Amino acid sequence: DVKVTQSSRYLVKRTGEKVFLECVQDMDHENMFWYRQDPGLGLRLIYFSYDVKMKEKGDIPEGYSVSREKKERFSLILESASTNQTSMYLCASSLSPAYGYTFGSGTRLTVV
Amino acid sequence: DQQVKQNSPSLSVQEGRISILNCDYTNSMFDYFLWYKKYPAEGPTFLISISSIKDKNEDGRFTVFLNKSAKHLSLHIVPSQPGDSAVYFCAASARSGGSNYKLTFGKGTLLTVNP
């Protein structure tokens, strides 16, 4: 089974801090994604990457950046954390939409 | 502009009865549809999918129906069990339409199955 591992389950950060969320997948998938989930808003795409060093903005990229230096690792960066970035962050990887996505367990980030 | 809509935020059913979760889409380029299930504090897990060349796909207690003319799909769970209580997300992709391999998700429906 494909495994997508997110480095932290729970994080608490202070406003203004730079925050790194790490995601690693073990099945050589080209495509990786970062979503956030908020009550009533569903899953919203922040950024995605379809190859190493390639990235594309999703629906809500403001306040975020990403890094993909290696195929298996996709990092989400909050340059200066704000309270409205408190959320559940989900990483996913995919061979193609025909095979769906495999999600990690999520990181619950609280910005205080 | 929401391309995948789940109009019911929540649904409550009795154990043993049928659960029907609905999803509508607006993009005619969508040709592949999936359902995901999500428990609190966990990532979504793939449940079942259907290609636009079919109108039904069945996997155990789960059946997905697709009505292309109405741009509507539904997930049937029979019989419903308390362990099915979760948020269910509908998702769609346009494999031939240059979607950059993205799935578009609905906002989810919280299913509660009462014992």
C-alpha cells in the first residue's frame, strides 16, 4: 500500500513564525498535493506539484509556499503564520486521478 | 464557482437502513468520480469510484450511481452500520481535459448512523 507520511499530527505555533509541514510518500508518485480542511468549507487545494521542482497554485495559495526538491517529499511553508491559518492540513499523492489520491493522516495546526 | 456540490451538510440514518449521499457537478468535462470517507483526525480514505462510461459500480455494501444527463451521482450504503459514521467527500476529475491531475472535491456530507 502507498504510504503518505506527514511529519506531525499536531502543531502549535505563534503568529509570525515560519512553519514547515513535511510530507513524504513511498510509491514514486509524480503528483503531490496540499489541502486544508475547514468545517463547512470542505477540502481546499493550496498547492500541487506534478514533478520535482515543479509547482502550481491551487485555489487558496495566499500565505503559503511549497518546495519539492525530491520526488518523494513535498513541503508546505507558511512564511509568517497567522491565526486564520489554523486548520487541518492534508497531504496527498497520486499516480493519476484514475487511481485517486492517497492521503496522509493530516496535521492539525493551531496558530496562537 | 463550485464545480462539485454536496448540498446536504449532514445526514442521519438508523442502523440497518439505506444511506444515500448525493453529489452534483457542473463541469461536463468531468469523466471520473470518486467517493472518500473521512474520520475525525484522520486523512480521507478512498471508498469507491466510477468512470463516466458506466452508470453503476458496486463494492460490497457500497454502490455508486452516475446519471450523466443530470450531472448527478449518489452513493448508497446498504445496510448502514454505526462504523460508517464519517464525513463523505465526492470528488471528480477530467482525465482527458487537461486537469493537471487534480481532483475537485465537494464540501462533504457528515453521515451519522444511529444504533
